[in-house]
Amino acid sequence: MLENTLNSVFKKIFMINSYDIAHESVVLFNCSVSDAVCRRKVKFLTKLLHSGNIVRSLFADSIELANLAANLT
């Protein structure tokens, strides 16, 4: 759903009529919604991994946190 919104925004900004060209523009500008969500998730989990608070100890067994820790090392 957000991908369609982003494509519509690109169509209006660049005055494009074609959905395919708008989608390619999104890809070329590296503005994909799924990529942005993934980057934010990695950033959040990285901060959580390196913080020394109680929240980290509660979620230390989380699969995502463990996978991130394995990928960072």
C-alpha cells in the first residue's frame, strides 16, 4: 500500500504518467518503502544490542536480535 503511495508521489513530482517509469524512478533513487523499513529495523536492533539496559536483557533471546548479532560480528 505504501509502495503505491510512493509511486504516486513520484508520478506527481516528476509529472510522469506511466506507473512503470515511476516505479523505476523509486528504485533508482533508492526510496523503496520495504528497504527503508529494513534499514530502520536494523538500526533499532543495533542500538538495542549495544545498549546496556534492562529491555535488552528481556529480549536477549529474540531470534531477530540473535540474527543481527551474528551478522554484525
